[in-house]
Amino acid sequence: MEAGYPRVVDLTYRVVSASSHRYSETAELVGNHHGFRFKIADAVATFLPSAHFPSDADARAALEPPLRAWELDAELKHGIAALKFAFLAAHTEHSPPQPGVVTLRGVASMAVAEQLRMVVTYRSYPPPPLDFAIDDCVQDIAEQYSRATQAPHTLLKNAYAILARLNFEYGSHSKAADALGISSAVLKEVQKLASNRGTDAEVRKFTANVPRMPLTEQERSWIARVLEIIVRRTGAVAAKARRGELVTFDTTSAPQTIRPKSGS
């Protein structure tokens, strides 16, 4: 066997998205991301590794966590399933190419029938994030956030689950607040609303002598805004990036109904 072989030459992915998102035929993006040179055009993404990978499994294990972070960053900026990478093929050389021999590789095409609906067309593909990464904690929180976004009646239950995951990851809410740069009072207020508010199927927890009240639209929007910030901040921590300014009731435009008297 030749030294340095087999080696993965490139990985190819189909770029897919929800039917409400579309990329123009001229959209194109080239660059470098986590040790891979890439080009995206015609809804096909090709990644060329700068390091040696003897198998496609090894190459995909290195590439796909950054791709998941890329997808999540696009979701936060543009909406659910704005950008997804679906693996198509890997090109692996088992020996040096023979001089004068050209290998032709094809990529399967895909057509999707869809109903008429509002579609956003982008002139370019979202670039990979520089200050956002994904790990087990980010993945868990992002899934809960996506569920809350897609099914608003689950907001309180998913908000509580997110806070529980933070508590597990950092040891306490106060430690999580310090690590993420979010006021501890903000996290406590989200937990309070998740535990004590909501009616019917939205209720997360029934507590004796606690009257159930539905969330106002302002309160609901504020909780969703804080959950999005939590996803962004945990992703920044995973990427070892700067966390940004302290998140408070003021910076999140919290409604007066939930602000503490001190306004902190």
C-alpha cells in the first residue's frame, strides 16, 4: 500500500432547506472552515480536507460537528431549516492517480415537489460562523429551542428544560449566568414563569395554591428572546469566543410585568 493512502480527497453534500427558503441559481460561497476548503454552488457543497483522513468516516467525524454549528447559526439568523447539509458521497483515493487518467464523479440530483407558499430567496449561502460552535450542551439546548419555536404551546416546558440543562452543565443557575454573561435575575424570572404560568396543556407543573395565568404576548416574546440568547451564548462558549455584553432585563426589552422593582 502506498504511503499516505487511502486518503479522502473530498466530501460532497447536498444543500437543502425548508420550502420557505431558497437559494438563487447564481448563489455561490467559497472559503475555509475547520481545516476544510469548501465551495458551495448549485445546491452542492464540496469540502476538501487539508489534513489526511484514511476513510470517509474519519473525515465526516471531523467535518460534521462544525456543519451542525453552521446549520444552527443559520437557523438562528434566518429561521428553521434555512440551511441543511445532507451527505451525498466521499471521494477516496487508494493509490496515487495514474498520469493521464481522469476520474469522473457524478452527484445525484434531487427535485422536491412543494406547495405554493411564501419563499425567501437568498443571493448567497450563509457563511460559516466564526464565533459559534456546537457540543452536547449546545445541541440539547438548540433542540429544545427549535421545538419551542415550531410548537409555541411547548414554550414553558422547553424553557424549563433548557434551564435544567444549564444547571446540569454548569452546576447552578448562578454559575451558568456568570459563564454566559446573562443576569442571574433574568434566568430566575424565566424559571419562575415556566413553573408558575400557563394554562391547560401549556402548564409545565401544577403547584397547590398557585393560580394559573396565561402568558401575555409580550411575556411570551420575551421568553423566546431569552432562549435564543441562551443558545447563542452557549454556542459562543463552545467556540471559546467573547460572550458579549451582560444580558439584562433592559437589554432584552423585558415587559414591565416581569421586571423587578429595582429594574436590574
